[in-house]
Amino acid sequence: MVILSVDYGDARTGLAVCDRLEMLASPVGVIAETYAPKVISKICEQIAPLGVQRIVVGLPRNMDGSFGERAQKCQAFAAQLQAATGIETVTWDERLTTVAAHRALSDVNVRGKKRKAVVDAVSAVMILEDYLKSKH
């Protein structure tokens, strides 16, 4: 099953997708947009060409497991995305994925503007990899 991962952010939204065998997660890119309906529209444009069958939206829970304002925004976004696409959309705990993405990019010496441009896509890959591990 082809699964699309979404790391929804206020300014940038990272996208990643896995192969049909659910073995490999790859970055799709970053949507630089602040208006949620436009983000959803741009994601909808990716659905058919990628053959997406499920969507996973990162859910930034607090370290104690509670839901803060950002998590509530992501839950609402996931519901809107499912309504717009008609594709099953689930949320997945993404605690510390952005921190891990920054570390991974530091390890390969990606800095400054280059890092800002890709960190959300890397986060989306990490969310998807974690989700896939939980399924197998």
C-alpha cells in the first residue's frame, strides 16, 4: 500500500511516501504555504500521481503525551485532508522527529537555507518510517 506522510507546519509542510511493499520511505518535497486549504489542495495534486492509498499526518504531542494547541491543529488538518481526498487519514505521534531530522542533517553537514528547505521532508520520512515499523 502506498502511504503518504505529512509533517504539517505553519509555514512549511513536508511530504514523504513509501513504496507499495511499505519498505522504503522517500521524501516527496516541501509545500511552502501558510493557508491550510491551499496546502490541502497541493497535497491533493500529489495523490493520484503517487497512487496514495492512506495518509499519515504527524501529531506533535507534548512530552507527557497530552495534546497541545499544535496537536489540535494537526488533528483538524487531518480531518480536513480526509474529507478533501476521501482517503483514510490517520495521525501518528511525531514527538522529537524535527529534532531527529535536524540531527540527521547535521550529520551529513546540511546547514542554513539548505537545511530549512528539506528538514520538513526529512521529518515526514521519519514519521512514515516510525509508522511503518509499528505495522510490521
